[in-house]
Amino acid sequence: MSKIKWYGPTTVLLITILLVLIGGPSVARKLAFEHDKAQIVQIKNGLDKNVTLAELSESFKKVAKVVKPSVVSIDVLSKSRSTTRSELPPDLHRWFFGPEGQNRAPKRDDKSDQSDEFDKYNVPRQYGNGSGWVYRNDGYIITNNHVIEGADKIVVRFHDGSERDAKVVGVDVKTDIAVLKVEGDRLHAAAIADEPVEQGEMVFAFGSPFQFEFSMSQGIVSAKGRQLGILRQRRGYENFIQTDAAINPGNSGGPLTNIYGEVVGMNTAIATRTGSYNGLGFAIPIRMVGNVADQLIDEGKVRRGYLGVFIEDLDPKMARSFGYDGKGVLVVNPIENSPADKAGLKRGDIIAKLDGEPVDSADDLRGYVADLKPGSKIKVEYYRLKNPTDTKGAFHTTTITIGELPDQVATLNPGVTTPKTTTHSEVLGKLGIDAATLTKAQAESLRIEFVKGVLVADVRTGSAASAAGLRVGHVITHVMGKPVHDKAALLKELNGHDLKSGVRISIMDRDTPRFIFLELPK
């Protein structure tokens, strides 16, 4: 018996090998096929009984049924023969529409000899499309400002195929939010989420990408609080939700929802090298959307809190130059008679906390203050050097009554071209600067306000000054807090510091004060 047990498996293996050798590859393929068939049947039976997958799929379908009736497709039309999106800066156009520019206006007909004054008699032509969603049952629709900017006519199309003309109630260019109004009833307002989404949460993006109307894509929240800089030219406010749910040109203005079909954000921009989905989509949080929309509907404008102070992010090197170790926001200069000025904030102060909460960036501070109601009070904790030459400062606290952000506030202006001078010195040469004492005549020719300081006439490409952001037309007014009214004073102060450890300078960028940290490579 022992011999039979020993040789039995060996005999079977030998017989199998013999059959394969006799039958050739066809027998092997048949055996493999039967094995795969049996495995497929087994897995299929398992999928049929998988309650979890069935429930997940059913949940996705329910989200679509709940959200779709509130989603709209928006067509924008223009009577003009010329480009109507000329007001949209090129970098914003790239972020919103991609390199190809899906929402371009019709090109000018160069062969036409008619004047633009007769364009108002033209038949409106569609030049772009986007998405939106029903905010309130009484006809208010939310979308992006960049979707409808420049439109002579706006047509809103609903999920049932019906169309209605829309009028613009109001727009807020600082957040890229627009509110439209359509007449009639039987509208399905979207449900609004009570709580903000968190990183990792599942979300759905709705809209009409590339005019494929009422599409739905699924992903997760990749990140929160993204600052893209696409609204910087308009002194805007950014706090984007990043998602990998597919967002493409045409999705702009559509809702981003959670797993309950509640709107958590509005699809707005994409980061792409191709013009299409690359896994990086961005949406405005619903709290910001609702706050702006309600004010546009109820008051016709958006009222924002206002401190009245120029601020910059604080990097570690700049912080150390003040003897400060920590996070905060650097005060470049308070605006005269502003709330910050009246409360005693000064150039070089470092704002560390607002109402007891740490402040990490200038964008965070601007956003926090903008959400405050004018007239409300805020406690500000800040760090200050008692004297410019001190190496260590102290913390102070003040209470500021928030003002209302004016319609027009000072902004950073681009550099200007100045006559190149031949003034030079070793220390300036190392930094990569040519400079001269600013005269009233130069200030007048450059159309800048005259201040006592040193005009930057040339900046060498690749130099330390260039890397730090110093540009032609800047006027250097202080070095480590000490005034430099002429070139001699500038040279004296620069030579009095170790430039490899770095030095803080104050400049005027046209009429806007700024700080810059200069440092020679070690």
C-alpha cells in the first residue's frame, strides 16, 4: 500500500504530461479556458451578492436624481463683432478656460467696414457656455462671473429642456461670483450643505463640460484653502477647494456636492497643461458663495470688512531680521486715517493673532477681515520693535473697529522704465543694482510720488536683488528700519551689515510701500 501511495501522484502527473505532449498546445489552452471560465462564474456570483457595491451604485444614482433638476446650462451671447472678453486678464483666461479658451467671444470681422456703433442692431451670437445652479426657488441662479462677463444676452437651459432668458442681478469680481435671475416658477433649488467638506471626503461635480450638458463626475476633496493667485490682479479673495473630480471647460459655475446631494462648492477653475482635465479642479466653498450671493440679492453690493493696511507674508528670513520667531503677517504700511492707522499699527509691525486665532498668511488675514461686518470690533495681537536698531521686540494688543472696504483701494502697480544711469559701487554691484538719489524731476517724469530715497535704475538679471524681487523703478527708502534719503546713506547702511546674513529694505513700488529681504549667496 505504501508503494501505491508513494507512486500514485507521480503516475497522475506523468499521465497529464503525456496527454499534453500528445494533445499539444490545444489541450493546454482548453484546460486554461475551463479554469478561467470557472473563476469568472465564481466572481460573478460573488458580485451579484455584493450588497455593498449595489448600495454604493444606488447611492450615486440617487445623488444624480437629487442634484440634476437644480443644475442649469448657460449660453452667453454677444452682438459685438469684437472680442468681449478683453477685460479678462490672460492668466485668468488660462486658469478658467485652459490654453484653448473654450469661452472665446467671436472674432472681429476685419472685412467689415461698418462701425461698431451699429453692433447693437446685430443678432446675438453664442460665444461661450458654462454651468450654474438654482440657488432659490424664486428664480435666482448662481454661476461664475467669468462665465457671463461681457454677455449681451444670457440663456439658461434646465434639465427638462426648457429655456429662460436671464438678467444679471449682480457680480462680484473679487470672488468670481455672479447672480442671475429668471422669471417663472417650478424651479428646484439645490440643497446647501451645513458643514464644510474635509480632505478625503467624496464629492460630485455637475455641469456641462465641452457642452455635454448635465454631466456628473466623482472624486474626493484633494485639499482645502488653496490660493491660486488668479484673482490677484483684481485684489480678489481665494480659498479654493481642490478636487480630483473631473472638471473641464464648461463646468465653471456648476455645483460641487457631497454624498447627500448638498452643494459644498462651485466649480471654478482647473490647473492644466492641455486645456482639459488633469486631475486638478478648484471650487469656491459654499460659505463664500452664499455670503456673496445673499448680499448681492438683498443689498445689490457686497460689503466687506476693512483694516486699511498694506500687508505681506512673513518668511523666516524676514522674521529673523525683526528678531521674531514665529508665524504672522508683516505690516508694510497702514493707510492714512484707516482703522489700522487709527488703532496705532505701524510699518514693520507683525500681526500674530486676530481675536486670539493665529494668522499664517496675508491671504488668511484679508479673508478673515473681509468676512467681518463693518462696525464690528476685532482684537489684534502684534509684535513690534521699539526702535529700528533693536534686535528684540515685544507683543502688544489693540482693538480695531472694522471699516467698510471702499470700492477702489490702492493696488500694486507694474514697474516702470527709467533712464539707465552709470552710478555704481562695489556693494551695489554685488547685489546687482545700479541706483541714484531720486530727484523731483525724475519722480515727475516717472509719474510717481516724490519721496526721499534712492531710485533703482537697473537690476542685473540673475542677481541677488533680482531674485529677491527688486525691480527697475522701485525707490529704496529704508535699510533695517533706518531712513536712506540719498545714495550715500544707502551705501553706508548696506556696508554696515553682513549681506550674506541678509538685510531688510523698505521700498516704494510706485505709490505702494513694500518690504524686500536682500541676501548674498553664502
